[in-house]
Amino acid sequence: MGCRWYLAMTGAEYAVFSGEGSAAWMSCRFSTVHPGLVNLPKDSPALLILDDLIPFDHHDPQRIARELNAVSPEGILLDFQREWDARPVIEAILNTAPCPVAVTQQHSDGWDCPVLISPPLNIPIAQAVPKNRECWLDVAVGMQTFTITEAGCAMSGILEPSGEFPFTDHGCHCRYRREDRQKEIRFCLYRPPEMLGDILKAAEDAGIQKAIGLYRDFVR
């Protein structure tokens, strides 16, 4: 079956898309003027992504589920990053969706649906896959720093790459450098877009069924 590759894109990018991979429509959000959703696509993308950039606030879970189902995608990703009680929304969507639905790790407890994993760049993909759970992979490209001090290790988010990366870690699909400072050691890891093939092969070997990356990261 393999690991299917999706490119997450805006409406403008979706309008001109033609290439490898399947289209994933992102930025579908909770409305600020009614209890449903906004920015739904007019046709059916392969994957529909609902995020919580606009907070959930007295919205109608049943209406949200109906609006998602009307799009008829092949799959739905609930890309919820905030800390809130998303259980009523997740339950309504899971109970009615005619397609697979995945949730982010922080909202995955109590459900047996697929989970989206977003492992840091220093963790091999196979080590990030939870047991007995279908996984979708968030493929992030860019730089991530790991700063080691006496207090422990501080990890950054994904950043724009800067500087040189003379070494390669094939297990993590990254290039990297080490910076020795007076009171700390910093490792800067960079995952370039051209490592996508190796990443998808590792994801397939780990049993991951879907992988999603940003259109703007992989299409120049």
C-alpha cells in the first residue's frame, strides 16, 4: 500500500496545483460569525485539514461534522494545536465521517482513530511511531536547534535554515553542525526538501500510511 504523500496548500496554491502528490486543503477554520466552518473548498481535495487557529467558541459540533462530510474528501486531519476540550467536536466528526479522520497527538487520548505525529528532527521516524496505532506523519523541513546546558536540553521550533551544515545523519534524514560555546553546546539540525524520498521510504517501512508537508516547502 505504501505511504501516500500529500501537499498542504492554501486556496491560491490549490488553484494552480498540478504535480506529484495529492492536494491537502488547509486553513479550514471555525467561523467568527456563525457556529460552523469557513474556508471550505468548493470541490473535493484528497485531504481536508481543519485547524483551531480561530478558537472554538460555542460552535456546533454536529454542524461542523455535516459541513466536513459535504466536501467528501478521502481523509480529514483535525490539526488542533491549542489546549481545549475538543472531545465533542472530535466525537461528532468520527461518528459521521465516511473517511479516515486523524487527530494531533495532544488530542489523541481516548480515540482509536489515526494520530498525526510531528517528531523533532533528532528522532528517527521509526522511534516516533506509537504502538498499535495508525499514524500519519507531519513532514517538517527547516532547521531545529538543540541547546545543551547544565540545566538540560532546550529544543526550538522549526526555523529558517542559516549557516553551514557539514555533517549528515542519515537515520534522522538531517544535516547538522555542532556549536561549542562557553556554557552550552548547540546542535543545529537541518532537514532539506531533497531528503523527502528517504523520509517517505522510512515512513513506509515504519507502517505510516499518510505523510503531509507544506506545499511551499516542497514546490519552488
